[in-house]
Amino acid sequence: GAGVSQSPSNKVTEKGKDVELRCDPISGHTALYWYRQRLGQGLEFLIYFQGNSAPDKSGLPSDRFSAERTGESVSTLTIQRTQQEDSAVYLCASSLRTITDTQYFGPGTRLTVL
Amino acid sequence: GNSVTQMEGPVTLSEEAFLTINCTYTATGYPSLFWYVQYPGEGLQLLLKATKADDKGSNKGFEATYRKETTSFHLEKGSVQVSDSAVYFCALRGSGGSNYKLTFGKGTLLTVNP
């Protein structure tokens, strides 16, 4: 595909359930980023991957959040035991090589926790 | 830490009106500055950027000048069109050890009426 894709586009879940969000970066992009946008807030950095490694996980809000990347391609963000405050749009971005390259964003996954 | 403050919206203008969306930032060192745009139903797209003081970024008739003395990066367009209706985000990328992450403002919704 030409751009970053994310799935699902919308996810409604019940409090306490686990969810997995998927990101497919632009082919050949080595850096991948996850951000979160809660209602009325700016985007909040969560984690970044260089290749399959995550040098900085400090943006993850709690230990219920985890992320992995395989094959220097697809990434999944997992939220365990979801809470209502996890409701947000989760955005993925990728950049070509270095961290100074332009970040290209996907359309996001809107997560609603009931 | 780094932060970005942009004017609260929503902003409503008539076609061909002049647009200014204010953005100021707090950061150490020499950040890079960005404006991203999100059209309805689409992902974030980079609109323009500036990487050093006094640089002017421009694209699609939009301009913003990196002013270090006032720590600002205001977005301007001389004559807006209906198709410019979108949410605009000001962002910075720091120059220090965490220069892989973007810090965003909360976004400004622009509506342009015919």
C-alpha cells in the first residue's frame, strides 16, 4: 500500500477486556511510532521502534500497555484489562530511516471502552 | 519538557479571508517545527516544516516562519478556500536525546464557508 494502514478503524470493547491494535507502516520504513489522542487533547507520544527494537517505552501510560514489532514491519499495540480512560484515537506513524525523517501517519484506530 | 500551545478553536472564516493560527512553543535547544493537517476522515498529513530559526516553511499557499525570539511558528494563509476546512496541529521535534518524538498542540478546527 501507499501509506500507513491501521486496523481496526473502530473498536468498541468492554472494560476489563484486552484489545490489539495493528499498524502496517510504509514499506521500507525502519522507524515506527505510536501516539494517542484523547478527546480535546493533542497527540501524546507512546513508543517508538527502530527496526524491531523499542529504545524508549517511557510514553506508555501503564504496564497494561505493550507493543511489539516484527520483521521490521507490522506492529501491534496491546492494551490489557482496558479502562474507560483508555478511550482515544490511537495513531501510528512511520519514517524512512532516521528519526529526523518526516513521520507519515495512518488514519488511526478509534477505541471506545464502555 | 517540551510543549506546544496553539490557539483554541474552532475558527470559522468565509472563503478568501485571511487566516492566522497562532502557535508558541517551549523547548530547550533548537527544535524543528511542523504544521500537520487532518482533513475530515483522513490521517494527519505534514503541511510544512522549518528546521532552524528564521526558516519559512510553505506549502499549498500556507506559510509559517520559525521565530526563535518569540518562540512562535504561526500559520498563515492569505486567502482560504472551502477545501482548507480541517484540523491543524502545530508540533515540534526536540533537538536533545528524545528527538524521535513529536510534541503536538491540541489542534485547531478550521471551517471555511462559501
